[in-house]
Amino acid sequence: QVQLVESGGGLVQPGGSLRLSCVASGMIASIRTMGWYRQTPGNRRRELVADMLNYGDANYASSVKGRFTISRDNSKNAVYLQMDNLKPEDTAVYYCSADGVDLVVPTANHDFWGRGTQVTVSS
């Protein structure tokens, strides 16, 4: 049906930058919300980092405001996360999320997750 593939993770030094990409594939008509969540080893829950509605409104976690920027390219069913001034606390697995996905062929499932990409901020 729908597959989300993340890329762009890696190892960076504190203060560095990284850009994450996520592309959704499938017979997709539209996606209401695309965003990024992250999960650390000591946290059972995936925490919202940022998301964006299809018309442009964006939300950010307070810990990343002013440092991260989310963007979308609806023609490509893609979402991006520009991460600047990275801190060790940003180290986590980052997951791409797509909610309210309308497919060309109707389906019962409208929410999808990517496999995740590791971001490590360390000296």
C-alpha cells in the first residue's frame, strides 16, 4: 500500500546541522499531516518533533523551536526536517509519520510510519 522511507540521519558534532528526508510511495491522492517523531532508548513513546498540515500550518516541540524547520513537497509526497544547532539531547531515532492518507483506491488504514533513521549528536 504505502511505504515511508527516511534518509539523512547520521553522526554530527554539537552545533552541527543535518537534513532529514522522507518520501511516501504508493497510489496516494493526498496526505493531511506529515511529520517527524523521535524516540530515545529510555523512552517508550515516540515524541512529536514537528508536523505540518497539507496547507502549510506547522507545529514544533518546544525543545526544537528556532532550531528545526519542517517543510513539505506535496507533489512528491515528501516531508523534510532541517535540523540546525544540534545538541546531544537531540540524539534519537527519528521516524517519519503520515496521517490522513487518502489513496486512489480507498483503504481502512490512513496512518503510516517509516522505519526510522538514527541521529547521533556527539563530540
